[in-house]
Amino acid sequence: MPSLITYTLNEHGQIPDYILDGGYYPKDSLLIGISNSDEEGFTTKTKLIEYLQSYTQDWKESKSFPKDDSVIFDVENAANYLWDKFNAFFH
């Protein structure tokens, strides 16, 4: 069953074969991705939001060009993006 999980790169620094779409919102060596493995991942969008909130409180993002990093990272928007992508990928 497909899932949205955290994962690490393999020993060659590449995305593992079981990740269908990944590389999102790194935390140390962990990334978030859509997996075709049976590993249980984020079972609700709320759990994904809580995970992102646990380490992105100091993140900034740019919403303009030239780059202006004064906007606080929008955790809910990031979670919605991943959750919608996961649902569209498999449904």
C-alpha cells in the first residue's frame, strides 16, 4: 500500500527505489516522499503538519523575485501540497 513517509538517501546518495516521488522538506538526513512500500507513514494530514512544525519554525521562504526571504514558511500550505500530491498520485 502506498504511503507518505520519511526516508534517507541510499549509500550512493540517491533516492531509494521504493520512493516514487520524494526529496521534500529535509530534516537533517530525513526527507519526505511518496513510497510504494508497506511502511506506515503519515496516516493523516494533521500528523504531517505536526511533523513539519517540529522543525520548520525558523524557516523562511521567498515569494518574490528578486529573492526576499522575509516570509515565514507556510507549514499548512506545504502539508496541503504533499497531501494533495499523495492523494492524486494514487487515486
